[in-house]
Amino acid sequence: MLLSVLNYAGIAVFAASGALIGVRKRLDVFGVWTMAVLTALGGGVARDVLIGVTPPTSFQSWQNLTVATVAGALVFVLHPQFAVLRGSVLVLDAVGMGVFASTGALTALHHGVSPYGSALVGITTALGGGVLRDILVNEVPLLLQQRDLYAIPALSGAAATVAAYQWGATESRALIAGAVLATAFRLVALWQGWRVPVAPEDLAGRIGRAVRRVFRR
């Protein structure tokens, strides 16, 4: 039951983040709806293809598409109530990422995928919709943007869900643990400005020069 509730919650918040981007880009109603639906359902479709659920769940029933459509419509009408679109998108995206990382991982476990594979399916579910959203509006995906900590929080949430479930936690506790960890990790990283390290410039050369200076003494 909780798996379904969190899945719908993830769809709703990702749809809202996609619709907000569409509003910010001044797209028409169909454009905003497209952004909402692709953002909300893209990760789930990727998940289902990876674990062998064909056709994907979102193509077999009306619920997922309806939730995404309703969330997108609410944002289309009520977007002035969001004080800062950019901040709202980032918060909604963090919540959706955390929820999808945990639900994707647990869904994979239920379909017989290994713990390692389930964690990877979880991160794919979390990242897929957001990457599609950003590419469609010609923006650098949050996954790659400014060395942001995005994939690492998603992976930590998926891994936490898998680990908790494998260690005997109930489905509900495993889902909540993973979703809260991933979302909190992402929001704290945004708040504190944490960044992923980049490749050092000529590390081997610097080590070589340091060694040569030592031997010259």
C-alpha cells in the first residue's frame, strides 16, 4: 500500500517540477502538460523496461497519467502562488528524486532483481524523468549541473532502501528510510553548497615535482 502511495506522491511532485519549468519557459498549456508527464513518468518507464515489465505500468493503467496531469494542471493554474519558481523546482525535484529512488529500488527487489541491481534501478528511476525534463528545455540536467550532488543522494537512498529491506525492515520502513535519506541529503547539499570534486590538474606532475624537490635537498 505504502509503495503505491509513495509512487503516486513521486509522480505528483515530479510532475509539478516539470510543469514549473514549463511555466518558467513560457510554454503553452500542451507544453506544460508534456513537461509534467515526461518528468513524472520517464523514470518509471525506464525502471519497468529494465526489470522486464512490458508494456510499462504507466501504459497499462490510467492512474499514473491522471496523477501527473492533475498535478501539472494545478501548477499551470496556481503557479503565481509559488514565490520563487527556481527554489520550488529544486525542492520538488529533491522530494521526487528521493521517493523514486526508494520505490524504484523496492519494486526491482519485488521482481527478483539482485540487491546491487535494485540499487541501480532505483537511481535510474530517480534520475530518468528529471534528465528528460532538462534536456527538453535545453538546460544542463541537474545530474551534471555545476558539480551538484544529485546522483550520489539518489544512490544513497536506493542503497539504504535495499539494505534496510534485506536486513529485515518492513517494506514501509525501508521505503521511508530511503526516501528521507535521499531527499534530506540532496536538500542539505543544496543548502551547504556541497560539490562533487573535479579531476585535479596534472596531479602526477605535481607529485613528481615535489619528489624531485625532496631529492635535491
